[in-house]
Amino acid sequence: MGYISVEGVAIFILAFIITLIHFALMVRYRRKEQLTDPSISSIIDHLLQLKKS
């Protein structure tokens, strides 16, 4: 058992893909909920308010 070797370029590609997916999901959520404040704290607060209702 050892470490999985990963090329340096693969790390950047993987990070880019994860960031792209996160960005797409956040944009989709903001459009769906019609949020005007793009801050992450505003989005989390909005999510928590929906679960309390």
C-alpha cells in the first residue's frame, strides 16, 4: 500500500473541474431563488431560513 501518484497537471485539472461544478451549482441556485446578494453568508442564511419554515 502506498500513495497514489498523480501528475501535477492532473491536480490543476481536477481542481478546475471541481471549481467549475461548484460555480455552476451556485449560479443555478441563485437564479432559482432570485437572490441579489452574492455573498456566501447570504446564501447560507437563505438556505437555513428555508429549512426552518
